[in-house]
Amino acid sequence: MFRFLFTIITAFFLTLNAEKSHGIARFGKPLYPQGFSNFSYVNVNAPKGGTLRLSTIGTFDTANPHAIKGTKAEGVIALCFDALTYRNPEEPFTLYGLIAESIDISADNSQVTFELNSNAKFHDGHAITAEDVKFTYEYLREQGAPVYRNYYGKIEKIEILGPLSVRVTLKKEEDGTYNAELPFSISIMRPLPKHVLEGKELASFNFDIYVGSGAYKIEKIDQGRSITYVKAPNYWAENLNVTKGMNNFERIRIDYYKTSQAQFQGFTAGEFDAYFETNPSNWETGYDFPALKDGKVTKVDGTHQKSVLVRSFLYNMKRPIFADWRVRKALAMAFDFDTLNKMIFSGSMQPMDSLFANTYLAHKGAASEVELKTLEALKAKIPTELYETMTKTGFVPARTKGDGDQRTNLEIAGKLLDDAGWKVVKGMRTNSKGEPLKVELMYKDTKLEKITLALKESLRKLGVELVIRVMDNAQYETRVDDRDFDMIIHACANSLSPGVEQVFYYSQKMADTKGSSNYGGLKDPIAEQLAISLADAKTPEELTERAHTLDRYLMNMYYFIPMFYDNTSRFAYWVNNIAFPEVNPKVGTNVMAYGWKPEVAAAPTTGCATDGIFCRIKSFVKSLF
């Protein structure tokens, strides 16, 4: 009886201590107070209407945002489905209520309670209720992608407290505590309509789309070629503080192009409104078309210190050939970043030296006392040579003078392969069984062809055969999901608020799960342990140190060949088709969310005037720093 009463009293006080708020911050308090009017970086007087025309490369064969198979259409999940909360880009660790009018997190992080906005509705007019929230967690846990099964698999139970109130109880970690980041991860869920999906297979939906709740709905689909969204009539959150000044276009159309060359030609011809350039050489030499000379198109660029997309040649760690770290490092030593950067990218790229490159979360130099203490406890399980660089210098990518002379690096690589048992026989690296060292590289982005060919030539000098396979998007995605590859060109961008997603990237269980985010099939208990520790950080200082440690370990274990990243934003747009407000430097420019059509403006607006080209350029450049 005493134990029973103690449990009840404890639960009561935990409920009293819950943090009920319009917004939740993992560290500190939300920047915006209860009852705030709008975010500072939007133009609440932006005119409504017009069509925003965007583009992408590839194709799509489904508009189901939760499809596991196939290639999903761009924009469906973000435009058509509102989430329980909204992540403010000014505050990486803060969420504000959207469908959830308020959020309670218990003091021990064991429970999250959502009170839903009574005005929240799906596009067909049905109210979004606690039943929909509960249904969505359970539905995606059972039928959704691996990432949802993992996130929502950590839910112990879901209780409906009222028509608009739902409480989620989480499972304990192995150490008996509750993960501090998990309440935030489940709070960004986008509810699905129970009245439409109940009893139906998620995979049965393709282009027959179930109703959403967001600012837009799908108006037209030209399969594989384009998708058009139209503003949802009587959008329920139109005047909510977290959406004011956003979603200003009446329509958003996204066109698909086969290649980047065709995409750029489409932009110069005025087929769409904005183009984000990823080819530095084209940025320097390709923008000589009439519209630019006439001032109808504007170019803006500038370096920044935000999270960036880092590229690497990712090993499939399920392949026995990559089990030896000496093989992995030897192949990495053969990548000549400096020569490629000079010849292909006009010197504009930076060598990848971190998974959190260009941010404060990237490790630098020797390990700190905190990092060293963590790594010392794991020292017996880390190869001695790698532990030395891991702790004393941090990761240092292979470098050359940029003149094509790789002799020093290739000598080091050759010695590593010799030590690993791969000897040169008749010009080919072979093992004791006479098997050749042969690796297949699979990729889909034709812009990277010169890089793949350069790596092939460098490896040839080592006696390693690199077979290159260029795949179409559908084939590529299928083989990656099935882990049917030796090596791929992988691109990823870690956020400034890393958490539970890192666990899924390096989960040993996920290595065997089809379609999971552990793309390399990595089964390394140390990597998983460090990722779990990062997700459980209690303070900003802990998070930074733990991110450094995870980064330091993974980079020095050579589970991939580091390539490069670009910390310069290059953006061109048709000035009469797009306007955007003066932007908060922490936010950047999200034209789709915060922009508007100048031609529909009836009067001057806050921020940049609709005809203020130089003002808009200045604002964009400011957002890059």
C-alpha cells in the first residue's frame, strides 16, 4: 500500500512540475513570450496571391509523403500537413505550438501532453482531435518508414484525456532515465486523418492523396514532371502567430528536370523564378544570358557559417572488404581534393573535415579534457593508430598542393594496403586467396562524373579497380534501401540541434533495417554509444562536447571517404517574380515560406519595397552571415 501511495503522489507532483507552455526549449526558455504576435523575420503585410515557380532534378512516382517505396514528390509533407509544433529557425532547440496550442513536458521527461487548438482542421473540414494524434503515432509506428517506427517505438502508451487533449508516456532508457530530447522529437509529428486512413494500408495510397491540414493542398499532378499546390480555402492557421506573414503565394508549382544543365537552361528562359546554384564554375562563367544583363535576373552570393551539406564516398560496411580500417583509410588517401577543387570548382570548395562542418559542433585539434575522458574509456576497442590521431590532432584530410602530385599520399595508402594483406600482383592488389581488390561506386548525380573518374584513376595507381555505375533515381534509391552497393556518393547536413536522429544514423539494429537512415549499414557499438550520449545531453555545453566526441570518432574511423563542402550560398532570381522581407541572419531566405509575388502588391510593405532590388540583395547577403 505504501508503495502504491508513493507512486501516486510522485506522479501527482511530476504533473504539477510539468512545463506547460506555448513553446518548449530544450535549453533555456523560448525567445518569444506567451501571446507573441508574429516572428520577427516575416512580413505580416506581404500581399497574398500569385504563383511561385520552383524546380528540382529527377522524377517522382508517388505523392504519398509516407511511402516507403518509390520516389516521393517534393513539398507534400511540408506544404500539405501541419505539425503539432513549429520549429523556429532562430532557435534550433525551441518548438512553438501549432496544432498543439500548448505542450506539457513532465519534469523527468517521461510524459508529453498536448492540448490541441480547437480551430485546427483537416482540409475536408474535420476537426483535428486527440484521436487523430493517437492514431497517427500508432499508424506510423506500424506501417511507416523505419525512422517513425524507431521514434514512436519508444512510446510506452498514449492516453486520450479529452477530445483535444492527449498524453504520451515514453519508455525508459537502459539506465532507467528518460531521454531529454525524445519529447521534442515526437512533438514535430504531423497528424494524419483517422477518419480517412483507419483500416487502410498506408502503401495503398499513391496519387490518390488523403487529406492534409497545411496551408496548401495538391491541385494538379503531372506524374514525374511537375506538381502544383494551391492555397487551401479557409486555412485554419492563417492568422496564427507562428504562421503570420508566411504562405503568401496562391500557388506553388515545382517542375522536374532530367539534368542540372536542362534545369539551368529552364531558369535562363524564365520557366521558373529562383535557382540555387551548386556548381561554382557555372556561377562564374554561365550567367551571361540577356535577362541578367538587362537586370531582370539578380545574382547574390556570400559565405556563411551555417550548417552545410557535406559529401563523402560512403562505404557499405556490410561488405567484408571494408572491415579493415587500413583499407578504408588507404582508399581515402587516394582522393585528391585539392587538385579537383582547383580544376573543377575554381577553388571554392572546402575539404570535409567534420560531419558538422562549418559549425561550432565540428571538432578541432586535440581532444578536450571531457572528450579525452570519454575516448580513454573506449581506448581498448579503438585501433591504436587511429586513437592517436583521434585524440592528439583530430581528423586531418589528405591534402596535396593541387598540382596532381599524389605520390606521398599514395605511398602511405600503398603501405596501408600492404599491411592489410593486399599485395600488388601483376599491377593489381590481391589478397592471399588471389582475389582482386575491386570496388563498385554507384551514383546518380551526373555533375559528379569528373570526380568519380579522378578517383578511379588514383585508385588505379594503387592497383585498385573502381567500377563506376551511373543509376537513374528510382534504381539508385531501391539499391540504397536494400544496401545493394559497395560505395555511394552520400550527402548529408546535420542540424545545429542534433539528437535522437543521430542514434538512428548509427544504430546497429538499423543497419539491418531496409530503408533506414543507417545508410552505410554500420554496426559499431562505440558509434552507437556516443550517439546515444549526444541525444541525452542535458546542457548546451554537454551537447557540444558530445557532438565533438562523436564527430572526432567517426571521422577518424574512416567509415567513408571525406570529399568536400561548400560554405558559399549562390542564389539567382527573377526580380519581378519574387520579393522577400529583410531577413533575420539566423534564418536565411526561405522564399517558399516567407516570400511573396511583387506584382500583386497594392501598397508598400514592411521590409523591402517590392521594387527595391538592391534592398532585397542586401537583405539576402545579410542572411548568409
